[in-house]
Amino acid sequence: MAADWVDLRSDTVTKPSPEMRRAMAEAEVGDDVYGEDPTINRLEAEAAHLLGKEAGLFVPSGTMANQVAILAHTERGDEMFIHQDSHAYYYEGGAAALWAGAMLTLLDGAEGLFTADALRARVRPANIHHPRPRLVSLENTHNRAGGAALAPDRVDPVMAAAHELELSVHVDGARLFNAAVALGIPAARLVRDADSISICLSKGLGAPVGSVLVGSRTFIDRARVYRKWLGGGMRQAGVLAAAGLLALRNVDRLAEDHARAERLMASLKGMGYQAWGPSVPTNMVMIETSGPAQPLVDKAADLGVRIGTMGAQRIRLVTHLDVDDAGIDRALHAFEAMKVRD
Ligand code: TLP
């Protein structure tokens, strides 16, 4: 039966499928703090293999994956370079300052990415007056840049510059597979030169919970200690990893979400909305509103369409596993009805 609403607030809202729930119920489990959960071990190995790295670490959330990575790359007072619109700076409650004691230096640049030259210009030489420059954090796809997929010709030079400057590189790849599918490039290639990557299973891939941090064996051994510090040592969490393993099979179908987002954007533009996406779009559409965005969000909710804001005058729509063509039609009808009010 078709739902009488559609939820476009985020791709985090997907519900586990019956098949996923069955796999969770039947998962083989053990105590992961002893390294004995076979399903978690399989998920960690599979994620690492997919991204061309040695080892993986299962964590409950994308936020914890990023924060454990920052802890494992830095010491207190170290400097981390990050785009000012990145999730690890903008949406993680200042956690990098709280846990790692990292000093965040913010950079700007198109579509959520700064250039290699901009990075070089900000990294100061070793000197008693300066923090120790240590880490660059990138994000692909870039959420606040409208889900921008960042191609290697843009990302590789930044990673190369970071390494020349003896900085490590972390990639927040909460939606890395969206980038890979949109660009038609294997995910492992996108992060070939990264030292660590976090991927989320609970976004477009449809798992109810879970992220994996991957990197070298030494890095992951260190990260495992920090996960423990943050209370993330989970016991028989193979029930969650089982969902994650199935989620990894949903990579190719992300193309359907992208196609629906494209249709949504084209139709919204056709209606006269200021809808936009990045140069390589994925599963998001942004709309600039002429006044405050919230009244439009409330009105859409009344019409059975859940959407969210990403700024006082910006709306974000996200397609995902639980949005079908009828859901897009429903959203478009609502926007048609709201047109006169914006
Ligand atoms: N993003 C959420 C909100 O927090 C904004 C969303 O709805 O998009 N990295 C990126 C790039 C993300 O977009 C998110 C979640 C995270 C990390 C954090 O993941 P969780 O929510 O699992 O901690």
C-alpha cells in the first residue's frame, strides 16, 4: 500500500527491509570486544577490501567514525584543516575540540573542497609559535555543497599536497558510494591516497545503524582504542553488522536515487523554484527560498511531504531507498500547490 506521505528530510530515515531484519535476527554473533564477532569481522574486512585498505572498524555512527579518526590521527593541540561547510566541523557539536583537543583551521572553496594551493598557503612551518599541522579532513560526497560528488582530478591534488606537507588525510565518506556511482569510478579509486575513510551504512545504503572506519592495520589498531574511550566497544553487535553487510549490496541501486533527484530538480526548476545541485549531483536537491524556509517546510508537512532546512533560506530534499517514483510525484504535487505561497 502506498504511504500517504514521503520523507525527503534525509537518507538517514530508511527502515530496514524484511530481508535485512531476517539477516539481523539470524546473524552469527560473538563478543566483539574480544574480537570474536564473526559478522562484524566480516563487515570490517569487506569494507576495507572495497576501499582498498588493510583494515576496518565498525562504529555506531558517522560522527563517531569521524571523531575516532581525528583522535587517532592527532594529539592535543594539533591542527586539522577542514572546509568550513564540512560535517565534522559544522554538524558534530564541536566534538573535535572536545575529544581530540584539535585546533580546526577552516578553509573555503567551491563545492565543499579547497584547492591544494589554498592548503599550502595555510600550513605554517614548524615553529614554537604554531600548532603542529597534522591532518586534512575532506568530505565526499559533500553534504552542504548539495551532495557534490568530487572527482579525483579535484581531490587527488589536495591529498598530494597534504602528504607533501606531511599531513594525514581523512575522508568523511558518509556517502562515498553515491560519489562513486555518480562519477562511474570505483570507491577505492576515489580514496586511493587517503589514510582513513569513514563510510556510513545507515544513509542511502539502508542499514538502520552503523559506519565503518577503514585504514592501515596500524591506524585501525589505534582507532580501536579511541572507540573504546568513546564507549563504542560493542559486544554482540553482529546483529547490526549483518544489516551492514546487506547494505553494501545496495551500492549499485544508488543510481536510482540519483535519477529521482534529477527528475525532482528539473521539475522544481520548471515550476520556478530556485532549485540547484552541484556540478556532479547525487541524491540531493537544494532550494533557495525568497523568505524564511521554515514556513514552506511546515506547509509541505501538512501536505504529506517531509523536507528539511539547510540554512534559514535553504531547503534540502534527499532521495533514498524508501522513496519511489510515486513519492517524487507526491512531492512535486505539494510543491506545485505551494508555489503561490513562496
Ligand atoms: N548527516 C545528517 C545530518 O547530521 C546533517 C544528514 O541528514 O545528512 N558525515 C556526513 C557527510 C553526514 O552527512 C553525516 C550525517 C554524518 C557524517 C554523521 O553521520 P551520523 O548521523 O551517523 O552520525
